[in-house]
Amino acid sequence: MIAVGIDVGGTKIEAQVFDAAWKCADKLRLDTPNTYEQLVEAICQAIEWADLQSSDLPIGIGAAGLIARETGQAVTANLPAFGKPLSVDIVKAAGRYVTYVNDCRAFTLSEAVFGSAKRYKRVVGLILGTGIGGGFAYEGKLLSDGASVGGEFGHIFAPAHLVQKYDLPIVTCGCGKVGCIETLVSGPGLTRVAEAITGRAFVPRDIDQLRNTDRDAAKVWKVWCALVSELCLAIDYTINPNVIVLGGGLSNMTKVIRDLSVQMATNQFDGFQPPLLLLAQGGASSGARGAAYAALQDRCRD
Ligand SMILES: [Zn+2]
């Protein structure tokens, strides 16, 4: 056994032990509790289980949210840990060191090392789901602090020209800021855009099924692709990745890679290629595998 990843999601906690070939050798699944104390307890239970499989393996915890460097407090909407020093309390209660990584950064690392981007040097991961987030890796290492703000692509502002052109709503995001692109391109964001421009409350599945036959659904898809492709180009102008790997529920929409790629190529500077878009390969294991790999890298740094 080489490392353990514990993926802490809004509904379940899944610990996976990886062997030297990075195959999952065993796993433990627990429900995510509703209170903070029980959450720390459940994560410690997963750590204890991992230590029983093989003692003193590096353990990485991949969870939604950020950890404020100054205070150690968690900033998270999906777990009952907002404002609590989650990573500190886990270490205290478990009595051993763990590496804490944001789940979108863990996804990125997993795809950069094991997944569809493993041949590439500069890799961005972009989750398009209930929320929008990502990370960036260079030569198989995360460039940002894995539990901090680098990769919070959803909270880049929506492009003004598209907001104006389609008269899109400018609303307060879950992060507290106003006008974040997440409020327009996440799953709930797509529905918000649909209501604003067609008066119909399409969910992503409707758009996927109807966009070739229903004019309103086609329009919503066009606006969504325009917004997401501008986000990808904003990432390109900042980091210039070789590849952007898409994950999350919305990345499962039919021909998402083709339509976004066409739109990006249209909007890119003349004579320059946009980054390659690929779908993630790791599936549900990406979070745990990425967190485990981050933990191994963390230990090797010592
Ligand atoms: Zn925001």
C-alpha cells in the first residue's frame, strides 16, 4: 500500500487505500453527518480504518471548501464546518498528520497524473457541476496551495459583453460576491439563465435532450457555451494550460467538448490555438486518488 485518500462530500465520505500501482485495494464508505462534531468523528473513523489497513501511510483528505491560512478556518458550503478549524481539529482528534486538499484541486491532480491529461505538462481541471471550481498542475504537481483560492474559477466575473448582450441576471453568488460566472454556468446557473432569456425553467438534462428540437433550449445552450468558453479563455490568458480537463455533471452533456471547442476557437486571438479540452477519466475515484497522491507528495517534500 502506498497512500490513502479520503473524499469528503456533502452526502458521503469515502476512504480508499491505494496499492503501489495506484489501484484501489480497499474502500470504506460512511454517510456524511449533519453536525460538525460528528463530521470530525466520522473522518477520524475513516483515518483509523486506513491506519488498520497499513500503518503510517500518507493520508490525504479531499473536501469541498477552502482553509483560510491565517485562522485555519474552513470556508465551505457543502459540509457542516463553515468557520470551523476543520483540518486542525482532524489532526488533533486523529493524533496524526493528514494532508488537506480542496476536492477540485484533488480532481485536477488526479487527472494530471493518472487521467486524461497525463501526457501533458500544464493542466487545468475544471469542474462544471452544482458549483464551478478547478485547479492547475504543472508536471504532475499542484501549483497552488491545495486548500486555498487558486483554482476558484467559478468566482471570476461573468464577461460583461455577454451579460449585456443577453440581458443576463447579475446576482449575489454563494461566496458573497456579485456577478460571479458560477451564478450563470453551474447547474442552477444554467436554469437561472434559461428563466431569464426564455421564461422557462430548463434544467441541464432538458437542455441536453431538447436543444436540437426546441429553439429556446438551443438558445440557452448557445449562451452557456459562450459563457463557459470565455471562462476557459480567461484561464488560458492567465495560466496558458496545454489542456483543460472537464469534470462534473454538466461535462456529461452531449458534445460539450465539440461545442465549447468551436466557440473557443472563434473567440481566441487570430493565429492562436485555444487549449485542448478533454473529458475527465477518473470518474468517482478522482477525488480520493488525487488527495492520496497529494499526501504522498506532501510527505516526500519533508
Ligand atoms: Zn462567487
